[in-house]
Amino acid sequence: MREIRPVLLSILLLAAAAHPPAFTEGDRVYTRTAAVLRQAPDAAAPPVVALLPGDELAVQAFDDDLRDPPAGWLPVATTEVPSHRLFTGFARESDLSADPPSDVVRARALREQVERDLDELTARAPAFATLKDQAMHWKTVPHGEAQSEELARRLASYMATEITPRALDAIDRLDEMRAIAEPHAATLARRLDEVSKSFRP
């Protein structure tokens, strides 16, 4: 057994050297399919943001506190977009590729997601209008300032959590659609302009 252990150790070291991590800090990678960026390297960890097939990510360094990172996970960050939003978290290494998808695959993923974003925004317009009308109504009621202010806070929260993130997602994706000459980009941009009118103060 004394002779076998060094041999096994040598084999393991050689195997590790032969199969280094697929990606290292600074690499640009792309999601193979729809995936989820998570707050920790754990499938049960809360999500940060949903990812589309072909989303570009930058591999980050592991935090010093995470001295023994789980195999199969990588710390990554989203890359520059028109809205200037940045998301960081962990993605499964098996969901990532060094090569971007074809323009056809990427265009389809972008178009389908923008259509979903616009459908979600359209569905939320009536609730926004109701809150806005109620806030305006209580402004005209004697001693209704407190109620009006509460409704205004609810309206601002609804805008920040349900409306603005989806609208920014659509803007970012439409920008990329234009860059790859996706033929539906102009039509979807007009839809976004139209639905955005529903959320004006």
C-alpha cells in the first residue's frame, strides 16, 4: 500500500493537469441555453437574473472568502449594455461556451424574449393606471394627503419592481437585435414606444 499511494497521487495530479478548468478569469463566455445567474454556487441559491441563450458573460475571480469553490460553477458578470446595468453571480460551467451562437439562434432568443417582455408590460398597464387614478383622486379629497402619499409610494414601488426592469430589458435586447439586423426589431420597438405611453406619470 505504501508504494501504491504515491502512484495514485501521481495519476490524479496528471489527470488534473490534463484537464484544467475550461475558463479562467477574464474570459468571455456565452450561455448555451436559457440559464439562471445565481447568488451563490448552488442550484438552490436565489436567482440574480435569467439568462438567454447566447448572453455574453465575463468570468470573474473567486472571492477570497470562497476558498473551496464547488466544482462546476463559475463566478461571472454580465457585460456592457445600453442601460448600464451590471449583474454578478454564479453560473454552471456546463451552461457556458467559449463560442457565441449563430446570429439566427441569438435573434430568435432575443425576439421571443422581447415579445414576452412587451406582453408582460401590456398586462401590467391596467394595474398601473388604477393606482395612478386612485392617487390623483385622493389628492382632491379634503384631508386625503396621507392616502394619496401612500398610493404614490405604492405606485413608485410598482414602477421600480414590475415596469422599469422589463422595459430596460426590452431596450437592451432591441439594441442587440438592431445590431444583428433582426427583421422584427423595428416593429417591436414601435410596440415598446406604444406601451410605454401607459406608464407616463
